[in-house]
Amino acid sequence: MSKRAVLEVIALDAEDAVAAQAGGADRLELVTDMAADGLTPSASTVAAIRAAVDIDVRVMLRLADGFAAGDVERLARVAGELREAGATQFVLGFLDAEGDVDLGAVEQIAKVLDGCRWTFHRAIDRAADRDALRKQLADFPGLDTYLTAGAAGGVDEGLSVLLAEARRRGEPGYEQQLLVGGGLRLDHVSGLLDAGIDGFHIGGAARPAGWDGPVSADAVAEWRRVLGA
């Protein structure tokens, strides 16, 4: 490969962040409450992690389980507070009741982010038409990544979609990096790398003791080894 593949690790606190960086992670996705698949952390957690590590941190903007935007005004205020706490990169993604991208909500939050880089998360895997979603978001400021398994059921189910989208990179709506996550295993990596995919996202795979235990630097280091130094 011409460049190092990005390894992003889910962190819940500063302890996770330090271990992930020690293992070779390039970036963190900072969340709270994994029972709800990851919600917005507190501003104090953001500040603590920014003080503990010097790798990139993307902070989740999601107030409740599911992919509806909910109270967008409140979310916009929270986004502003997180920026004041030191957050410079974010993760978000909103769908309406029909499974289409909620453009109004995305526009309102993107305005608050004011050019900060951000990831559209796995809401894309629940979208009614992921190609249409990509094209609708093609020119949004700051959007540089899609976190996706290719399907709601995970990478095993969505592998063919991931490979097809990798082949389209550079087309309108497909300029953003694919960050593969959701049931991702080490045995998936070789085929994804061969397809030109250069972004990988792990959560439970970095925690040998499960979500009740911390991130393991050794587990992260094994992913870093397989992805390449």
C-alpha cells in the first residue's frame, strides 16, 4: 500500500485512549453508553482525553439509541460545548422515518461544526438507498469518512457492498474514505486491503474482557501488525 491504513479504536475514557494509542491506533472514536451503540460523551471526558493523548479523536454526536436526530437544537448546543472542550473532529449520522438521510439535521449540525472533519456513521447501513445518501451528502463541508459494514448485519453480510463501493472511490459521492467497522475480524483485513480499503474501526475487538473491560494495548497492537506499521 502507498500509505499506512488508518486504525480507529472506540474509547470510553482516558484509560482506553492511552491504551489505544500505546497499541498503535491512529484515531479514537469517543463515545459513552455502548448499550445504546454509542452516545455523546461529556465535555469533561473530551477534555480529559485530549489531555491524555495526542492522536486524533472523533467525538460522537448522538443523544439517543437509533438514528433519528431527535432534539437537533440541543444537539447543536452540545456540539458547541464539545468544541469548547477541545473536540475538533466528530461522528454523526441521521435518518428520517423512511430511512432517507435527514438533510435538515445534518445541515444544522454541520453549520455548528464549521468545517471540522467528521464521519457519517453506520446509519448508512440502515439507509433505504445508500447510493442516494452518498450523493446527497457529496459536497457537505467536513465530511471525509463513512463508517460502514456494508450492511446492517455486519461485514460478513456487507462485504460485497464494501468491495463494490471501494471500486467507485473518486466518483461523485464516493470521494470519502471507507472506514470499515461492525463485525470486523482480522481475517477480513487482507481482502479489504487488497481492494484498496484503508480505514478500519474496532470496538469489542480491542477489549478481550468485553465491554466491561478496558481497551487492551496488546489487542490493538495485533491489529496494527496485521494492517501494517
